[in-house]
Amino acid sequence: MRRIFGSLPFREVILTVGPAVVVVLVAFWFAAQFVAPAPPREIVIAAATKGSPYYEAAARYRDALAESGVMLKILETKGSMENLALIKDPRSKVDAAFLQGGLANERDAPDVRSIGRVFYEPVWIFYQGATKLERLTDLVGKRILIGPAGSATAALATRLLTASGVTAESATLITMELPDYVAALESGKADAGVLVLAPEARTVRRLLASPTVRLMNLVQADAYAQRFPFLQELELKEGVADFAKDLPPNDTQLVATTTALVITKDLHPALANLLTQAAITVHARPVVDANGEFPIFQRVGTFPRTDDQEFPLSSEAARVYKSGPPFLQRYLPFWLATWIDRLSVLLLPMIGILLPAIRFAPALYSWRVRRRIIYWYRELKKVEVEVGTHSDPAELAAILHQIDRIEEAVNRLPIPLDVANQLYDLRGHIHVVRRRMMAFKSPPAHSGHRSRVTAQATAPQVQAQVVPDQKN
């Protein structure tokens, strides 16, 4: 490139390289339309109140994301119902949320995508009295606590009771805050109560230890799990809550919903990918409480689960579960890997257009040079034709002036070395035509006719010399 363009006038360089530059710039502009914007540096997640399982999980995600330079802002809420409203509302600026299973599905929230199911939330059914109850149908005619009004617990309890034929017409459904369950059941103000809480929750511990309250062994637990795919059958082993007091006194069948970690479908793909990685990392680590004990239903490797029955799995999450982190993120910091990945779209015009354009520019210039040489050959041919048709001295002088003009123009041509031989051929042919011109201008007196005939006879030979090999 430098050998060809190094000594050329600026105008020649522009006319030669300009088209290639324009093509490359257009290609880059077109490719840039497909470059994803840079990911935000913050994710907002709707959790619950401090100390709740949702909030604690979000705090662990926050620590994992901070290692990649992304801040997770935890929004305290009243629980899954508020989380659902926030994740569905684009004006809330909430990017992710925890949702209790059974609360909603894709039909209710079409713009929500799942990262996976992240832990169990057992459904506890406590009842008061000595009579053994084993089915939800046994609660007909009872006073039943179903959780705070408008809560996810109340929604799930109502759904399970209705499926079992227990409705507001056949029983008394009471909304109440969960911490008040213990007093209501022990005092006889309620006959049963449905809770959705972690086994380590203080309310669950108090109810298990109460001498007048019993935990229902739900004998139809597997049937409920089969009918409601968001439920999972669990078994609470005898004594696991308190070995000294043997609580519960028997193996107890429960159902549990699974909590979904969901995102908006508009969350930047890089952040959805990173949040999935954080969930996998967090749930691969054991959780140990202050007493050195592990959660009853939480085991390393159990979560996150991809078999979400209510929301479609995010494509980025599916990619992480299948192949792990993106290749570049395995070796580079998140932001650098993301930047390179975004710009990789521009490699197509760079490889597919820029490199051929670089090779095309010298060829274009060579073509322009050969075109000019051919042009001056054409002009020289016109002069040569006129040499044998004019005898007037003034006309011959004009023809000689044309030859000088052609020679002067050719001498000013900027010619690269690879076509310099054609330039010298053209100069030689100019001299041939000039010699013929001079022969016509001053012919010998005794051989004028013969010289004219000889010149006409030799014209084809000169013509053969003048016309260049256009294949060169």
C-alpha cells in the first residue's frame, strides 16, 4: 500500500481510497445497528421485609453480583403479591422479583421470564383439638386462618381449600397476620390455620411446640402435587424440628410451593445471564445458621431448578444452565467481556468488507492508471491518423503541438512501479509518431511521392506499435 500510494497526490489518494472507505463506513454503520447497548450497572429486585427468606436470598445475590461490578438494589415489599404487581408494571423500574409458586403464570404476566425455582416454601396446616385431621376436606365447617388479607398465603390457601370443597359458604375463612396465629389457635378463636413459611420461621417453631396445636399429616399430598404442578410433596421426618421434644411426633406429609426468581423480559441479556450465574453460585454454597445447622429442606445442588411450571425460562438462563458462563466471562472481568462481546458484531464488516476493500484499493488505482494510459494512447492514435492526411505546414505544426501536449501530459502522470513499463512504452510510441511527423514536415525534394507512399505503407506497422497490449 505505501509503495503504491506513498508519492501520489492527495487527490489521487482520495479518489482511489475514498470509495473503499465509504463502503467500509456504511458497513460499520449497518452493523452498529445490531450492537446491543451497554448493560446498566444496577438491578432492582423486589424481595420482602428484612429477615425474610426472600430478603436473605437477595442479599446473597447482591454479594455475588458485586464481585462482577453490578449493584443489586433490594426493594423491601410486603411479599409476593406486591412483587407481582411491581414486576408487571414497567413504571416501577423493578427488574427482578421473588414470586411464590401458584400465585401467577405466563397468562397473568406475559412479560415475565423465569431464572429458575430457588427454594421451597412449605404449606403448613395446623389445627386445634384432639381429633385427628388428615385431609383438607376435614376442615368443612371449621374456622380457618388463611393469612393476611390480600397476601400470597391467603391466595394459595383459598385455592387449595376451594379445590377441596372448603369455601366461604362451607367454612369460616379468617384473614389474620401470621404471628397472631399462635394465640388464635391456642385460645380457641380458630380451629385451623394455613401458613406458607420456611421451617425455621419463629411462628412455625412456636406452633410445632404448642401442646394444644397439631400439624396436619396431609395424606393426599402427592395428589395435590400432581394436580397443581407448582406444588411439591415433602416429608417432615419425626423429631427433625426438635429431637428432645420429638417434634413432630410422627413422619408428616406436606406440600410445598417453590419460589420463582423472575425477571422482566426487557432486562439486558448480559444482566439476565449474570443473575443466573449468581443464583447458581449462591445455591451451590451451603447455608449454615448461627448454631451450625442447615435448613431442613435446603440441600446444596437442589436449587435453582429449571422445571418452572408457570413461567417460561429466560433464554439467557437456559444458555447458562446448558453451557455455563459465556466463554469470555470465564477468563475476563464481566464488563470487559461484555464490551468485547458487543463489539464482536463489528467483526463481520471488518473481516468481510474491510480486508477485501484494502486489497481492492490498489487494484482500483492500477485500473485508473491503465485507463489514463489507454486514454493517451487513443489521443496519440488520432494524431497518427492525421499525420498522413495533412501536408500544409501550419496544420503539421498544429499536429506537432498536439504531440508535445500529449507528451507533456504523460510526463505528469503519477505512475506506480507495477505499471511503469506501460508508461515507458507510451513514451516510446510518442517518439515514434514524432519522428514520422518530422519526416512529413521536411521530406526530400526528389522523393516526396515515394516518402508519402512509404509512410502510408509503414503506417500499419507503427499502428501495431502504438496500440498497447490491454491485457497488461
